[in-house]
Amino acid sequence: MNHTLKLTIQRVEGALIRALGLIERRGFAVTSINAEADAAAQQMELTIEVRSAGRSADVLARQIEKLFDVRAVTLMPAEEPAVALEESMAC
Amino acid sequence: MKGAQLLVRALEQEGVDVVFGYPGGAIMPVYDALLDSPIRHILARHEQGAALSADGYARASGRTGVCIATSGPGATNLVTGIANAYMDSIPVVAITGQVPTPVLGTDAFQEVDIFGITMPIVKHSFMIRRAEDIPRIISEAFYIAAEGRPGPVLVDLPKDVANAETTVPPIFEMKSPVRRRPDPDQVEEACRLIRQAERPVLYVGGGVIMARAVDAFRKYAFASRIPVVATLKGIGAVPTRHADYLGMLGMHGNLAANKAVQASDLLICVGARFDDRATGRLDGFAPTAKVIHMDADPSEIGKLRHADAGLLGDLRYALESMPTDLSIEPWQAWCAERREEHQWRYDAPGEGVYVPDMLRRLTEADKNLTITCDVGQHQMWVAQHCHFQHPQQHLTSAGLGTMGFGIPAGIGALMADPTARVLTVTGDGSIMMNLQELQTIRRYDLPLKILLVDNASLGMVRQWQELFHEERYHEVHLSDNPDFVVVARSFGIEAFRVTRRDQVDGAIRRLLATEGAILAHVCIDPKTNVWPLVPPGQTNDVMLEGISA
């Protein structure tokens, strides 16, 4: 099942790989990713589409939320963001 | 002041009185600074020993343990200990030296990316790039290690940063963890579920100990008279002889505990995480029960089993809100019958040493004994048969199952409380994993008692090969073991051998009466198995039983 996660992370050493590593370790495949840096806020906005056969995306979102470099996590409804993400990347 | 001095001052300010470590090139500035500090450094003989000692120190003291190693192999040798702390939610700060920043990423001598290597097994990690960041990072590391669900934090310190001069004062604001109250609606729902329940069970895990909620748990359990089962790490949450305690649940649990859980209509999970060794096949675990899940970790609630009420926050707040005036007498009577029916038996045939009985009698002879365990059959016998008044008396590697944990953890427990009476129960497989730490015991004259259960085999693997691999034994026979009595004596540790049942009483007296370190080498039948056993992949309704020689 596909889900889209929107993450705001601190731009500090290891933050990006820590979040992505956790997603894969917890049984989710990353199918697409978009990253935008906000230099002024020292933050990075990530839009990540993930897929898993049976794991709970809600639990994954809470696991990501626990990371100390992560400022915000939003779990998007299943189908609609997958299209939206592709469209946004096409632009 | 140099960065390394700033680091040591920061440790002092955190109240650190002992660190476990091993020096080497990249961490030398820190060792130099430690010379001028009141912090006591305990030299392990392998970095894994240092990490596991820090873990044992944290478990026994309730404070954050600290271990130190150099870069490269020193850092990688910490990895098993860090993973052990991660799996059991133990607050540990691991400090590693690193090659100087100008050569980072160049495959310099003794360079490894320990920051990357440990990422999946730490709660958080830091690479210090500037000396002036040291006070803040150390403060954050200790805060993160202890807050909420505790865990290990890695701090990687490049040598040039350690040697850098800085004028930043070693003063910083120390943070204290905040106690969080569970959601009132969920509390109300949990209370409603408890009042409705006819067959409730309290399923207690190590989180109760980490949250310092043992008193609150006992108060609730004793007042409500709800039957209690414990995970491996939850043992001792109530005294093991208490009338409402049914024993450990799970793969090697007590039949009464498993039967009660399987028959329950409400499982009140307090600081436990539905680990597979506890639940057996998950879809058949407590199949008719609703679930109240109390935990400090938001990601645990609902992770493996749906929670009908999830109480996120400080366990003490959750427990004190639950109702105690329940009408569950028929259920209490049923559980009491199961408890009576499935009492452990100690009338094993033969003249050989029956370890379960020896362990039981050891903890009867000294009710304040702290036991640190290695991993294997003897670990399960300790969990099943030893009696504990408090959970800090039972230090065991539960989540990771680290062979070699026992002796370093015993060292850590003795450093936490030098007056404690500490016994390590180990096996002939496990002791060889960190045998070098016998020298640490000798170096600091630590009065660690060691009970080495020797079945000349890797007993738990041998048991599984017997039961689940058609007796196709492979690499489990250890009949070529060294003479462990001679080995211990060569480290300067008193040692003696026990081979017959009629020697057990004398052995217990000698172990407990000896002032210094001592090792009892107990030889047992290699075919002895641990019973009962839920076969892998089965539900906890299926428990194999057998007779141990």
C-alpha cells in the first residue's frame, strides 16, 4: 500500500540518512523522494512516497516522529498523493 | 581549555562518577583529561566489555552508563554493547574518538564511520565538529539517553576537536525529562475496560523499571488483585513469590502464566512491547482479550497489537488512575489453581547437579543477591527459578540476547554499588565471549561470584537441533573446552568444581561466604533441556514439556 510522508527535518549531520534508513529498516520501500532545503530556517522539507505490504504507516510516522532531528511528520491519504507527487515532479 | 577537558568537565557536571573504556590513538586527549578528573575510569579488556559494563551499571543504578573507546576497531567493538542497550532501552552514552576532521572520509588509519554504523542501534548520535559545541552536545546526549524511553546515544569526537582550544565556559543548562500525563479520554476508556473485564491480566515489562514505576505498579497490582505475568525484563516487578504472580510468560514461560494470558479477556500491558519471545505466534496471542497498552513510547502503542486504549506517558500517572475495586474472584481463583497446578518441580532423577534447583536455593540463601545473566539455557533457568524481591536484582540481556553480557554486567553492577552481592550465572559458551573481563575483576578486586554452568555444549542450540532439526547436531559440542578452574585461577580468581548433587549445598555456602571473586564450575549433563517450550511459530497454547535429568 502506498503512503506519502511529508517531513520537516533539521539540516544537521545525519538527519536525512537517519530518516530514510529508518523507513527502510521498518519494512517500507521508498518509491520516490523530493527534498527542498530552507536555508534560512536550517530545515529541509521532504516528500517521500513509501510502500509496504503489511506494515502500519501510522506506526511508521510515529517512529519517524521520535527522531530528534525531525520537526514535523504528516502522513497523507493513500492514493491521491501518489499522483500529485508525480505531477509535481513533472513540473 | 581543550575540547577534551571540556568534555570531561561536562561529564562531571552530569554527575558521572565512573566510566568504562579502553584507550587508543584518537581518544588519547580524553584520557589525558581524565587524569585530572575525579571520574573513575575502569579499564575493560575489550571495548565490548566496557559497553556492556556501562549497560549493567545503568541497569543496577538507574543512572546513565558511560563507555569510551578509540576510533576504528575500538568503536566497532562497542557496537554489540550499544545494540544491547538499544534493544533493552538502557540509558548509555558511548563516546568514541575519531580521526581528525581534515582526514575524515579518506580511509585514514583507524577510521570507520561509527556514526553511520550505529545509526540503526542508537536513540540518537552526534558528531562533534567544533569544540565549543561540546557542553551543549553532552548535555543533550544525557538528556536524550534518559528521557522517555531510554536508550544509547553515541558521541563521536574527532581528535583535532578534542585538542582544539576553546574559551567556551563548561557551564550549560541541564535539561530534565518531563513527565507526561496520558490522554484523559484514553484513561477513561481504560477504566471502563477494566471495570467490564472478568478475566484481566497485568502483563508487565521492563518499561516499568525504566520509568521508575515499580512502586506504582505494585500499589495497583496489590490493590486490584489482578493476576500478574512478566516478560523476561519485567521479572521482579512484583516479588516472585507473591500470590498473584503467575510467572514469566512466553516461549519458556510458566504454564500458569501462559494459560492465564490465553484465557484472559483484558490484557493490561504495562511497559512491555509484545515481543515475539513473549507472545509466540502473534495472531494467536491472548486471542479473546482486549488490550490496554501503557507506554512511554508513542511508537510502541499499536505497533504489533491493536490497543483498545493507549495510555501514552508516564506509567505512574496511568497506573494511579486505574480502578482497583473489582469483582474478579472467580478469575483469581482460577489463576490460583493454575499457579498451584504448574508449580515448578525439583525432584529430577539422578545424582547430577539439577541447575534449576541450585539456582532456586541460591536466591533463597541470599534474598538480596543480584544476578547478572549470560544467554542460553542457564538464562532461562534463572528467569524461571530464581526468586527476586526487586527487578534490579535480575540483569539480563533480553532483547538482543548477547552471549557475553553476564560478567561485564556484573562488573557494572558492582561499580554501581560496591556493597551489593552480585552473582553472574554464565555458561561454557557464553563465558568464552568475554572471558578477558576476568582480568578486569582481578584488576579492581571486584567480589563478583560466578556460577559457570558447563554442559560442554551450546545447550540452547543443541536443544533446538534435537527438537526441530531431527537431532542433526552441528557445531554445538564443546567437549574441547579448557579447564575453567585452571583458567580462573590463572586470572588470580579462586575457583572450584561441582559435579554431584550432594556437593551443591557446600558450593552455595562457599560462593556466598567468600569475600572476593570466586568461580564455581558446575558440570551438568549435556542432554539437559529447558522446559516448558513453545515451539517457534506456535501459539502460547502449545507448550512442550519434558523431564530434565
